[in-house]
Amino acid sequence: MSPFPLDRFDLNAQDIQDWYVNKTLNDPHRLAIQALQSQRICVMGGCGQVGSHLVTKLYEFGYPLDRLTINDDLRLGKRENLPAILRNQVDTRCHKDYALNPITQPDIVIFVGGRSSVPHFHTLEEVLDEVDSWKTILEWCVAENIRLIFASTSSLCKKRPSLEDQRVWPASLYETAKLMMEDMAIQQALCNNLVVQICRFFSIYGVTEQHKGNFGNLYTQILWHSLEQTPFELWGRQGQFSPGEQTRDTIFAAEVSRALLYLLTLPKPRPQINNISELVYNIGQGQPTAIRTMIGQIEALLPSDCQPIIVESEVPAEIQNYVVHTWGNPHKLLGTDFSPQFTEHPDNLKFITYALLSNMDWYWSIVEQLRERSLASVV
């Protein structure tokens, strides 16, 4: 990852470890989330960025492994994103085939799989393929009375700040697929009693994101390029916005995992034909950060000879409907008494940086320690 040795960085491993361990052990929602241990959970897309952080959070909290199933066809995710003991327990069939013949019948399905960004769609046929798979998953959940929570996208929201009850519409094939998935789930909730929660993700960054490459979060892309001392291309558009003026509502992947698991501890939503407000949640921090600010935070973190190399350029002409600003209002999530823990981006970046520089061994050792402590506390 980096030509620079760890001792070149002003990072105290013990302090960073204590920071993460204390936040996890003192999580105000820990007991409520641990109560999910009586439920069988299936994570679809469990080897991707959000899915792997979610599986890891369950693992840290001592979730029984015989009640957890992971489905990922590994087109976009990697086994290495999971705790070592779970890497060979991934069912690698496509989501549709898995839903047609699951290993076990879960009580909860967490769907964070499928094509996860605009560049993954090129034709309407791919949208229909995604929706066909989703149809099978919905039918499975309805038939077996499975509670479902799934990832949608904040890209559907065109107004700033974005609220869950604002009208949304698609400006890409990716957004078209996600909107169809949302509407299908809502119809099944209203007509067939599907228990479902829809989570519109904003810009997520985390530890297990390297597999995403150029599709990764801007925070982590800038960090990777800096550690590797390769140029990072910073886009602008003449007469509209300067390079780095763009903003993103960024949120740490561990926080997203906490939010999803916390939502599953709430009473089952009961939507009405004239009120579906219980179904949709923004999952963001509600504080947009300019890309220039991201660069400054990373500059402050790294030594002088490992600074970001920024190359300014125009947004490529082939990119349509480029989003300049994202900003979500998470008031509904916060209104459920959800308590954010990982709100300081510089602290989160220190954690990610040390994990990457230690080739992830340090990170996984912390995860194992947390699981041991969680299991010991239950005994």
C-alpha cells in the first residue's frame, strides 16, 4: 500500500486501538443490538464494503456464527474483507439463486448487495436483471415472513438537504434500479405485509474498501493515492464549480453498520397507504464536507513527504449528470434515539490509515479482541 514504513507516521497504534475499542465496548446500543442474537441473520452482499463492516460489527458484538449466513458472488466483494473464520463460509451463488434455495431460512435479511454504483450499469437490460433478482428476494421474504432491511441510494434525492419524504427521481440507470427496488418493496409492504426498512446511503468510507478502486469513497481514494504517492485527479467544471468545491455527506462504514443493526431493534414498521414514513431512512451524517477540506484533513495526517498529489482537471465529458453536492438530513434516524459514535472524520481516517499501513493485521487483531471480550461478558 505504501513505500513508507509505519514509523514515518505520527500515529500511536495503542491510542488509536483504545479509541476504537472504547467506542465499541461503550456503544449505547450494544445491548439492544446483542439482543438480535436470538434472530437468524442473512447478509446478502456480505463481502462488499458495507456488508463486510456489518458482518464484522456483528462479529465484534459476539453474534453466534451458526446463526449468521453470508451470500456474495464475489463480483464486487472479497472474502478478505471478512474476519478470517468467516471467509470460507460465504455462499457464492448469485443473490437470485440463493433466495430460491437458501442454506437456512433466516429471520432477518440484510441486503447490501447487487450493483453498487453508476459505473456498474450500462444498459436497461442490466437494470431489468437487477430487478428480476430483487423480485425473487422479495417473494422469498414475503413467503417466509422474513424481516428485510436493504440499501438504497441517496443519489435519488435531488434537493439539498435531502429529506425522506421529498419526491425522488432517477438520473442514471443505477438510480433507476434502486428506485424500482424501493417501489417494489413498498408495494409488497402495503399489499403483502412485507416487513421492510429502506436505507438511503450517503457517501460511505471505511477500512475494507480497497477492492472498489476508483469507485471508492473520495476520502479513501485521496488517502490511497497519498500513501502510494500517485496523483489524484480532482475534477471541476469551468463556470460551474472549482475543483474541490464539491461536497459529500460522508459517513464512516462502522457507523452505517451500527445504524442498520439499530434499526432492526426498533418495532416492525406498519406503513399505511397514505403514510409510509416508517419505511425510509437517510443514512448519512448530515454534515457535507468539501473535497478541499478532505484533502486538508489528510494532509494534516500524513508526513511532509507523503502528501496528496493533486491534479486538477475537468469532469470527463462522458459523465452525465455529475453530482456536485450531497447533503442528507438524518433527522428521522436521530429521532429514533440513535446515537452516532464515529462523527470525527480525522479520527476515523487515523484508524483507516493505520489499518492499511499494517496490511490489515492490526485491524483484524482488534476485531478478534473485541469478539473475545464480548463473548466473555456474556458468560
